[in-house]
Amino acid sequence: MMVARSLVLFVLAAVAEIGGAWLVWQGVREHRGWWWIGFGIIALGLYGFVATLQPDAHFGRILAAYGGVFVAGSLVWGMVMDGFRPDRWDLTGALVCLVGVLVIMYAPR
């Protein structure tokens, strides 16, 4: 149950951080305006809060493992929101990162 909760929190954190960064990107680079930037900043703050809800108490471990979720999630976000098509090396790298998440967070200690 703890692993499932942790994975859900990682996904929620990724949506908040990647979505927030995307909103800021859209506001600045695509000239969509300050509302987009403001919502992006709020989402980025929400990411910081969601990360604190992880059951593991070690900040370094949480952030290191989350990095792998961020990498894979960014590729998925790009595919869904921007029509990005990852190549085999993008997918291989994301898979390596996700294996790293499992090792860092869920290996027996």
C-alpha cells in the first residue's frame, strides 16, 4: 500500500511540476499572457507541497527518485500536449530513469 501511495504522489507531483513549467513556457514563449504564467507558478508551488507528502522521510532520496519520474513524465507530456514523438533513445533513457526510481525508492533496505 505504501508503494502505491508513493507512486501516486510521484505522478501527482509530475503533473504539477511539468504542467506548471509548461504553463510558464506557454505564457512566455508562446505569448499567451500573464494568466498562464501565474497558473504555472501556482502549479509549481503545488508540486513542492505534494513532494512533502511522500512516506519516506529522506529529501535527497525523494528528489533523486522523482527525477526519473520527471524525465519519463516530461516525454509523455510532450507527446500529449505538443505532439512530440520520442525516438528509441528517448524511450530507452526514460526506461533507465524509471528503473532508477524503483531501485532508489523501493529496493529492500
